[in-house]
Amino acid sequence: MARAPKAVPATKAAAEQTRPRWWTRLSLPGVETYSNSLRTVVINLALLVVLAMALPLVAAQFARDQILIQSISIPGGLQATGLTPDVAANRLWDGIQQIDVEANSEKSSVNVLPEGKKVTFAIPDAGISVDSLVFYARQFFNLHETVVSGEFRCSDAACTPAGVSLRLRIYGAELKVIELPPMRSDTEAQYWRKAAAEVMAVLDPFTALAAEASAHPTNAATIARRLILTNHPDAEWAHNILGNIRRNAGDGEGAAAEYKAAVAIDDRFIIGWANLARVTSELATLKGDPTLHDEALTYADRVTELDSEGPKEPELRGDLAWERGEMDAARDFYLEAFRRDPLNESYQNKVAIMLYGANRFDESADMARAALEVNPGNETSLVVLAKYYRDRNDTENLNRIYRDAAEFQPENAAAQAEHAGVLMEQHDFAGALARIDQALLIDAKNLAYQLERAAALSRLERYQDALAQLDLAEALSPNNPEIVYRRGNNLTGLARYAEATVVYQQYLAMAPQGEHAFMAEAFIRVVEEEAAAAAKAEAAPD
């Protein structure tokens, strides 16, 4: 006979029914159920946060405009010199960085990167490259990534460096092929700079023309006009460059017209308004028309409206005050610009140059020293202080500022060479040799540095070493009269007068009106007179 279930006392059942709901959640089954639900909610929220963070990054990968420089194919003969495919890609990138620096523009340029420096991502333990997924997805949506590649070609079996030429291809929405001429007498740095200029003319025409504006204004003006005629997005910048070119050429009216065209395209173009104010003030001085100074101030007011907190506004007002001859007001404006942009020593340098021109030499030197505290290698500050110290025959401080600049920039060949030049002036030829050696370690094919080293060796009376150095220089610049003349000087130092005479005659044939023609003719005349006297003495009867 089955046993009947044990009955729950009425009082216990009633007690359980009267307990609050939170009490049941504190039981083990209730806690477990609640923790599972909470864990699910937390995980879902975390996934949602990760997704929200990842979506902009993924979208940025699809929309990125990064330009990659792939390895450049190098013949075996050139690779033996150390120019590997990856090194070539990096040299092209160096050239592009140089173009960007030479452009000296506030407009942002394209983002170019050698493929070897690109950071790649992969899913751990899965072997799946995130970059590959993005690449193929971009291809599917016809979002082409710009890639630069190419190869060197030899003109002969020996693949001599002077005969090699570079062909580059720029892959993007369309293919662009760039054919460069053979290297010939260019140094590697010059050749890579030319290659970079051609690449930037395709990728970022404005930066390319800005870099050409100082050295080749005609070329830059041609590129600028093309950008304007094709309604390029950088048309206002092109007008600004044309204005700068005309202003540098002394055409103030033409420059003002270009700047006005720039601000007509973009009424918020600060650089255009600032340059329009400057050239209008210059025209006021040139024409003796004070109303143009007032007009320049109205353009400056527009700059203030657009950027009242930045350094451009006080710098502009300093330029205008300087043009009006108000030196103290200009100084105060420039120092206000420096206060707003304390890592830019150019404002202090403007004060130094202005005060030096006003014969306030001590104040100018103080400002140049302050600028060097911000950047010990600044060329403008060094030039101002060098003139100040030379005028006072202060060789100790002159040497100190150039030494500090060289030590501050140990990888800057020009800084090493400039200090070498100062040491040569002070007849510290051993110190100059050490500095110029450092410059040549950085830029071995710089002709000026080669000649400076030969000069230091010659002053140390190491004439044979100087001749060997001149041979290296001649390999860079064949048929150079300066090298020929210096060879004659060193042969003279070795008392090899007959050889020196032949070399001086060679110099005169190359440069009959050259800088050293008088000295070469004088030496030949002296040697011939001595030879004639010796022959006469030998022929005379005993």
C-alpha cells in the first residue's frame, strides 16, 4: 500500500507564501539564474561597445588615402653598392619628405609610406590578415589604394651608376608611368629628389609646385596655372603660390591680384588674406600712399575675424608695423605671436633681423640668442649672431654657436660643414678636418664637402692626401676648373713644379677669365723665368 506524501504543515506553507520575492532570489537556484542573466547582459554590452569602437576604425581603413611605396627592383650590379629594393623605396620616401619640407606649406599633404614601414594586423592563431581582408573588400567596392613601384634599368652590362635610369609606376584608379632620364652627373640625393618631385606632381601637384617655387619659379607658375584652369580643389593655393612668385619678382600689383583671386574662391582662406595685407602694405611704401596702409589693415582685420587666438594674426600685424617703420610695435606683435606659439623661433628671428637692420645690434643679438635656446640649429639665428660676433672679432663665441649647432644636429651634414668652415677661418685645420669628415659620412658625394676636405688637408701640408681627395672630387665633377687649380696648388706644395705648370696651363685653357687665372699665370711666369735663369747660368762659361 503506497504511502501518502507527507503533508506540509499549514503554518510552514503559509510562511513561505508570505516571504518577499527577493528572499527567493537569495536562494542558490535564484542566485544562479540571476547571475546568468546579468552575465549575458554584460557580455552583450561589451560586444556592443567593441563594435561601436571598431566600426570607425574599419570605416577609416576603407576610406584611408595612405600611399604605399613598394620595393623597387634593382639590378644585381647596383645591389652590390648597397642599393637594395627596400633601400631604394626608403630613398624615394626621403625625397618625398624633402619635397614636403621645401614646399613649406601649411596645407596638409598626402600620406606616403614605404611598404616596409607599414604596420600590419592579423587575427591571432587564425592566420587571417586584417589588411588583406580590407584590401580585397576595397577592390570589390572599386576603392583602389595608391601604390608606387618601379625598377632601375642599366644602360650597359657593367651597370655604371651614371647610366642607370629609373622608371616608376603609380597604381590607383588609373596607371601613371614616370620615366626619369639617366642619373649622369647627379648625386644620389639629387636624383632621388627629382624622382620624388615627379611622383608628387602626380600625387599632390600643389606640394610639388610649392617646392619648385623658389628654385624654379617658371616651372611652378606653369603648374599653378594648370591647377587653376582645371578648377583643381587646390586652386586657391595655386593662386597664392602665383602671388608669392610675382611678389618675389617685384610685381606687387600682380601679386595682389592673385591673392584677391584666392580669397574670392575661399573667403576663409587665412593665408590669402594675410599675404594680401602684406603686399598691399608694401605697395603703400613703394607708392608713398598711406591709404594703402589703411587698406592693408582692413585685410588684417579679416584675419583677426578668422583666427583671433592663433599666432598668424599678431605676426601679420608685426609685419605691417615693420613696413610702416614702427619697430617697437612690430617687436611687441612678434613676441605676442611667439607667446602663442612658443616652439616656433621664427618670430624671434624676425625681431633679430629687424633690429639688426635698424643698427640696434645688441638687442638683435639678444633676440637671436633667445631663438637659439629654442632651436640651437636654426640657420637664421646663426647667421645673425655670426655677423654680430665677426664684426666684433669674437672668435670664441662664433666657434661656440656653430659647434653647438653641429652637436645638436649630429646627422645634419650642413651643420657639420658650417662648423668646419668656421674652424678653417680660425686656422684650426685639424678640427675642421674632423668636422668635414663627419659631414662626408652623412653625404659622401657632396662636391663642396670633398673640396673643403682637400683644402683642410692642404693647409695641414698633407698634399698627397689632398691630391687623392681631389681625385675623388673629380669623379663627381669631371672637367671642373676649380679642382684643376687646386691640384696645381698641391703639386706646388710637393715641389713638383713642372707638373704644376702643366696643370695651371690646363686650368687657363678651361677658364681663361677664371677666378684664379691671374695666380695661375703668375706661377707659370715665375717658373718659366726661373727655368730660363737656370738655363742661362748653365750655359754661361766658367
